[in-house]
Amino acid sequence: MTSSIKPQFRTIDGLRIRFAESEPRGEHALLLCPWPESLYAFDQIWDRLAEHAHLVAVDLPGFGHSERRDSLLAPRAMGEFVIRLADEFGLENPHTVGPDIGTGALLFAAADNPGRLRSIVLGSGGASFPLELGGILNDWVVAPDVEGYRAVDPRQIVSAALSGIGRYQLPDAVREDYLAAYDGDRFVESMRYVRAYPTELPILAELLPQIETPVEIISGLWDWAVPPSNHRYLNERLPRSNLDLVDAGHFTWEDAADRYAEIVTGWWTEGYLRA
């Protein structure tokens, strides 16, 4: 591991939630784990981001090493939990970063709680409707049921997903953290979240033009799972947004960590004010 991430646990709304926190700063930022990873997804960029803001990174319920509640495994419900997290950690008007599954959660959070979030950084998450997803992610979303996946070793499934990281060698401890996060039935149960996309993304589409929170969209040019068309879709509909296309696949925060950190810190410094 390359960062000073030190995970802890706290009970929030009756759930055991894993989080990590950096040193105090004047600005605050809430970071949400992508799937099927954990808060260690921010390992490479943690120290750089921590120079600009007090960071709180969280494994969302049912993801990483946080306890699951089935009723939260959909973007809109998770968005409300994001607001609960901000309240719990005393983050008044924070910046937020939510790649992958954080995309829908943060957009719903902003739509349902105007002015609560200072800005959003998202990307690599299904957003458009009709759905435009590829590869195994599309299979997970549209499969008639998930029973067939229960017979498969979840570590094989997660390893297959992580094979999309092409330019960065995950440290052994980080890889094991990802794999252990979805042992047992945790991966199959976490699929509930993306399987809610066909129901929830049409609702989100109606809300996008009303979201006044500034949104930075980071999209991998070569993302096989969530093609850039999802992010162009958002950029065309959000009133205050900026789209950056990065020379990477799905895992932009790991395969293009330097560029990712540059975009995020630039956004926090002045980009969100110009959006």
C-alpha cells in the first residue's frame, strides 16, 4: 500500500460501516468506494487528495467491508445514506467523490437534497437510459436472476472484474482486501444495486436537469463496462457539469491515478466554481 489509509469502523444507522479519515483541513470531502473494490481504491491518490481537503472515505453498506442492508442496495436509497454519512461525520457542504456505484447515489443525493453537497466527482457508473452497459456488467444487470452466480467462487468473479485494471499492479494487500470484501454471498447480494438500474435510471433521467450541484465527470475512453456514452449523456443533461475523457479503461482512479488526482484537486480548487 502506498498511502496512509487507516481503516476504522463506526456504527451508523445501526450498520457497522468501515471508513478512513485524513488529517483535518478547512475543506471536507466524502469519498465513496467503487465496486467490486473498497475504500482502498483511493490508495494511490489518498495522500495527494489529503493535501487539499479533510477526507472521509467510506465502504458503502453491502460493499467493501461494511455491513449490508438490502433496502439500501439501490442508487436512490444509497443516496439518502450518503447524506446520513455526511451528517454523521459532521461534513457540512462537502465535496464528494463517487466513482462507479457512487455515480447514481450522488446524483440522487444531490437531486433529493439541493445545496447539501458542494460538488460531485463521478464516473465509470451506469447513468444513461436506455441502458448502455457492456461485458459482464451488462450480464449482471439483465440476467433473469442471480441464482447461477451463487455457485461460482466470488473470488473468481471479482478477480475477473479486476482484470480490467491494465496499467497498475495492485499491491497484494489491496487485492486481498477487495477479494475478502465479497466472500461468501456478499458479491451476489451486492449485485442487487446494479440490478436496480433498469428501474431507477429512468427516474434519475427526469431529475438530472434539476440538479444544480456542480458535477465533474471522469470517463475512461476505453471503458468496456460503462462506455463514455453514459457520461456524455450526463454532461448533456446536467446544468452545471464538466466532462473529462481519460486515456484509461473502467478503473480510471487506479489506471490513471495521477491524472485522476489532478482532475479532482483542480476541480476542488476552482473547477467547480466555473461549472
